[in-house]
Amino acid sequence: MDELPLIEGAGHSGRSWLSSLFWTILLPIAVSLSTLVTAFILTLPSPYDPQQNLTVDEASFSEEDKQNKHSGYAYYAKNPGATNDASVTVLVLGDIGRSPRMQYHVASIAAHGGRVSLIGYLESELLPEIRNNRFVTVIPLAPPPEALRNANKMLFPIIAPLKVLWQIGTVWHACGYRTKATKWMLVQNPPSIPTLAIAQAMCFVRHTRLIIDWHNFGYTILALKLGNKHPLVRISEMYERYVARAANAHFSVTNAMARVLKQRFGVEATPLHDRPAAQFQPLTQSQRSEFLHRCPETAHYAKHLDHGSYKLLVSSTSWTADEDFSILLDALVAYSATVSMATHHSYPKILAIITGKGPLKEYYLSKIATLTKEKKLVNVKIATAWLSNEDYASLLASADLGVSLHTSSSGVDLPMKVVDMFGTGLPVVGWSRFEAWKELVHEGVNGFGFSSADGLETLLEELFGSKGARTLAAIRKGAMQECGRRWEDEWFPVAGNLLGLKRDAEGQKPVETKVL
Ligand SMILES: Nc1nc2c(ncn2[C@@H]2O[C@H](COP(=O)(O)OP(=O)(O)O[C@H]3O[C@H](CO)[C@@H](O)[C@H](O)[C@@H]3O)[C@@H](O)[C@H]2O)c(=O)[nH]1
């Protein structure tokens, strides 16, 4: 009996505690959440309307545009009344300037009168066909703050989710509110997180058809950092497979990748092989010599390169973990020693230029500095550079041999740089221990493969030594034959056909892409 008042008192204070929790905390949270959800729904991006006016007309072109062959005016002047409902949002969650394949898609769509909203980071120069084209609107994404760009493995679990949140916000805003709804969205994969999920949600809201352009798999790239068995890698694979199934159509960079997509993800992709774009062309001897004397990275050695006492080796990269430049450095150290010791044969010295931007550049620069200091590279000069689009193409065209260190995290993607090299008639040696390599390089015809630093050094000796001139000339001939088939020839029958574009000239047979 004594305890009753105490219990009653406790019940009363318990109820009032609950009720004050409800009125002061839970109710305001519930009201705020429902207001936010209502506001989100009411302000969802507008859907695609086939009647909407996205036309490009005479007023879209300034006098300057009319003189610029890349503004799209030439197409407009030839097809003034042409209507065309091919409007495409192209989404690249990366530096657009370093995503040549996506730029080629954009340039090709615009060249056939399609309208493009191009979304991505604007860090490097864009192709001239895109920069001033009135059929293309570039929507730059705000890059994540410096603190979220830390590549440290220890901090990865904290930084990665924050970076993804930042990307979700900026990409959603750019796709939904900074551009009109388009009939199609073409998205580059990888990165898959969060790109594919946002693209899928946005396409659902805007009634847009989603095409995924498979350059590689996001989870195989993550596995390079975390290891194959890491739970995040498995989750990332499941996510990629699940989101892939929601897309309406798929392109893949190789036949092997289309096969893997079918077997593992259950989706039908149409292979759309990389081919060189128009800016990659062979140079004449005099154009080569003029470039070598003009380019700051080669000018000092131009005379030697003209005479052949130096050979020009070129590699290009994004300085990422899937390209092990130690292999090239080890091979060059061994080659330098061979040149010093050679008594019966004479070997030229090498000028090796590695072009590109990316996270591991500083690491390799310090390795090169150490090797130079240790006098292990006396017969080899190594330079790194980032060149304008035009000079990059001229450098490839001026080189004696191209090197690819692309290892392919999935085994079924291919290095675009090799395609660029072939466009200029440059033969290639490359890391070849992955399935798709043979879709691009034919042993002894347009290049050679290697699978170790020793293998690469042997190739350098064989091709640059006095007995190698004929083999080098033979693979150069093979590379020249690759020049013939260009991006447009590959692109139009697959992508142009899917998007419903019309080709001016006699077209090739269209390739059917399965559309869901
Ligand atoms: N302008 C310019 N571009 C350069 C330079 N150096 C390199 N690049 C660009 O950077 C590319 C090299 O980038 P990587 O990331 O090494 O790869 P990739 O060979 O382009 O292959 C990528 O794209 C394929 C699809 O096209 C993918 O399948 C593959 O996985 C990879 O992502 C070159 O092809 C070239 O476009 C330079 O000095 N100047």
C-alpha cells in the first residue's frame, strides 16, 4: 500500500515525459519530414515532352559561329528545316576532357543534328567539335571540396560516403534542374556509384530512355583498391547488376564485355568498338620534323630523332592503379644498360614521353628522379606532359613506338590510347595478359604484347636494334591499315541508328541494338 502513490506518481510522470517527447521532438520532425517529402515531390523535374521546342535556328548562331566549322552551322545551313527528336543528356561523372569516348558520342550526335546536354567535370580542354557547338550545351558539375578528394585508403570508409552524397546532390540537380528533359540519357559506366542509380531515378521521373555505355565495370576497379573479396566490392557488383537491368539499351567497348554482360548481368549489350576520331592522322616526314622542333618536350632532341640516333617512345595514361609504370621504368633501365654494354650491335637512345594527368603521377615522377640520380637511365630520357588535343595527336603521329600499360581490371575493356595510336599509324607494344587484348592488337601485324618488364625490354631491343627495322616497318604498315576504319563508321550503324538519326551520305547497314 505504501508503494501505490509512488507507482501512480511514476506513471503520471512517464506519460507526461512521453507526451512532451511527442510534442517537442517527434511531431516537429514528422511535420518537417512530410513537408520536405511534399516539397520534393512537388518540385520533381518535369518529364520529357516530345512536343517541346529544343530546335536550333538561325538565331542560335552568331556571325563568328558562322565562320567556325565546329559550331554546327554547316549542318544547320545544309538542313535548315530539319526536325529531329534526338535529344540526349550525356552524363560523365569524371573529367569530360579526359573521357574521349564520351566526347566522340557527343560530337557524333551533334554532327547529325541531335541536341546534347553534356554533364560532367570541366577540368581539361574539350574537343573543338564540342566547345563551340550550338547543338551542345555543357553543364559543368561542381567538383567535391578538396577534403573529399583524399585518396588515402585508411580514410576511404569515411570520405567515400561523403563524396557520394556530394555527387548525388550535384548530379541530381544538374540532370533535373539545369537541363531540359531529353528523350535519351547516355551514361558512362564506370563510375557506377552513384551515377547509375541517379540516372535510373532521373530517367524514371523524366520519362527518359536510359542507355549505359559500358567502358568497364565499377566493381572491378573498386577491387583494385580493396581486394576481390571485400564486402563492398561484392555489394558494388550486386548494385551494378541490379541497376543495369533497368536501362533500355547498352553499348559495350568489346565483344568480350558484351558476353560478360549477358552471362553475369543478364543484359544484352551491342558492342561499339573504340575507333580513332578524325583528329588522329598520320604526319608526313616534314610535318613530323616541324612538330618535333616545335614541341617543348621534344625540341632538344629533334635533330637526333630526325636522324634516328634517338627513338621516340610514347605512352599515355590517367596515372591510375590499373597501369603499372614500374614495368616501363624497369624495361627502360634494362635497355639503357644494354645500350651501354652493346659491342656488336648499335642501339639508339630513347626519348620516352608519358602524357596524361592523374593521381599516381607524383609517385612515378619521384621514382624517375631517383633512377636518373642513380645513373640508371643514361641512355634514356623520360619526360611527362599534358598536351593540347592537337599536340597530343601530333606527338602520337611523330613517335616510333607506342606503349600501353593498361592491365584491364575486368579483362574485357580496352585502352582507348591504343586506338588513338593506330589512328596516327603508330604501332604499339602493350601489356597483353587479358582477354580483350586480341580484339585490338594482332601479334606481329600491328604490334606486340608483353607480360613482364623483361618481355618489354626484349621487344625494345628487337624493334630498335639494327636488325629490327624491318619488323618495325611491318607493324607500322599494320597500324596504318587500322587508320582506315574511323569512329564515325563504327558509331553510326550502332548508336546513330538507335537514336534515330539520319546520315547524309550513303549509310552502312544499321546494327540492331536491343531496346527494352
Ligand atoms: N589532350 C590530351 N589527352 C591526353 C593526354 N594524355 C592522355 N590523354 C587522354 O587520356 C587517355 C588515356 O586515358 P586512360 O584513362 O589511360 O585510358 P584510355 O586508354 O583512354 O581507356 C579508357 O577508356 C576506355 C573507353 O574508351 C575504357 O574502356 C578504359 O577502361 C579506360 O577507361 C588518352 O586516350 C587520351 O584521350 C594529353 O597529353 N593530352
